[in-house]
Amino acid sequence: MARPTVKAVLLSPQRALGGKPLLVVGPSLGTSSVLWTQAGSLLGGDFDIVAWDLPGHGVSPAASETFSVADLADAVVGLVDWLAPGERFHYAGVSLGGATGLQLGIKHGDRLKSLSVQCSGAKLGTPEGWLERAETVRTQGTPVMIQGSAERWFGPGFMDREPELSSRLLHALRDADRFSYAFCCEALARFDVRDQLGSITVPTQAVAGAEDGVATPALAEEVAAGITAGGGTASAVTLEGVAHLAPAEAPAHVAELLRSLITWSESRGEAK
């Protein structure tokens, strides 16, 4: 396994990085930086916001070999060091992007100021389920996932209320590299950090959608409880009417939660 290459899109206004707190945001499997566009626009006046794409998704190049979720965390740190060497940052990620956030907290906690884990968990699904999906996509392509993903991703009525955004997110899935998507599935098959949550010391927020059948509110509670048991500071929040893509489904609520977390973390850092 090797660290994959990930690239980023700037969601805040074009300006020199460093004048405002840096927020790095991560995607769910099959999506891209589009997931964070609306929430990013609500926060971009106060924070520098960089959205990274998974290998073979959005602007990131396809992966040529297998990788782990920990490798993705390393890649995110490498990306930050390319943009703002040595900078500490706030992080928010959804699903696989949230799992990457947990690995950042475990492995690179010295670089984090705060962590928001959204629609994710310390273990997601079953190894068998992920490996089966990897094989399906590797042989049939990502379009085979569109119908099932539409059912999992969005809460009731969202596609009718937001047809353009829904379409853009599903197009990101359709356009993703099938082999990179399969590598992501295999990384999730191996991912289980339940026994390492206690090592996360940065202020953490676990956000769940009440309608999410993939990363249920119970998984958010498990993340918060595991971190708290180790002496860390963590809380869990459930958003009503939201399924698996909280920043797209409830951008104002997610922006409010992030603003509160980041502002508190920044003031806490200044007080030390």
C-alpha cells in the first residue's frame, strides 16, 4: 500500500492562506467537493476552506494501487503541507471523509485543531459488503451504483427540492474512476478504529442524520463515547430529515455546527 495523491478545490474566496483559520473538508465515497459547496459558501467569509477529493473522484487523479484509510489521512496532511506547510487545521469529513478524519485524530492529532465526523463511524458496514461492492464496481463501473446511492444518500423529498444539486452529486459518482472507487471500498472493508477512539484528544463533533441507514446516529454516539472515555472532548448531534450527506442536505445547520466548534476551539487555543 502507498499514500495516494489527492488534490483540492478552494471553496472560500480567493485570497492568501493564513489570515483566517484553515478548514479542510472531506467527501463521502462517490461524491466530490460539490458536497461542500453550499456549506462552504456560508463559512467562507470567516475561514479558509479547502475541499479534497478522493482518488479518482473530482479533481484527484486515479489510484494505481490499494491504500488504507490511514493512507488517506497521510495524503490529507501532505496536501495541507503543500498548501500551507506545517499549518494546523480544522477538519470536517463525511462518511469515508469522516473515517479519514478519525484517522487524522488518531495519527496526526498534533496537526488538528478540531474534528467534525459527519455521517460516519469508527467502523462502517461489513468487510464482506464492501468487498462485494468493490468487485461489482470494478467489473460494471460506477453507474451501477447510482440508484442505490440515491436511495442511501438523500433524506425524504430532497431530490425533489434540490434537483440540480442531487444531479451534480450523482454525476460525480457516475464520473468517478471505477478502480479508485473499488480501492476506496477495500479500504473501508479494512477500517475499524473502535479500539483507538480514546487516543483522539482534539475537540470532536460527531454528526448523524436521523434518516441515515448507513452511518446511524448510534455510530455517532459510539464515536463520541469512545473519545470521551479516553479523556477527550466530544459530542454527538443528530439532524432530523437528513440521510447520508449532511453538508448538502442541511448546509445551514452544518455550517452553524462547524462555526460553533471552530470558534470554540480557536478561543480555547488562544486561552492556553
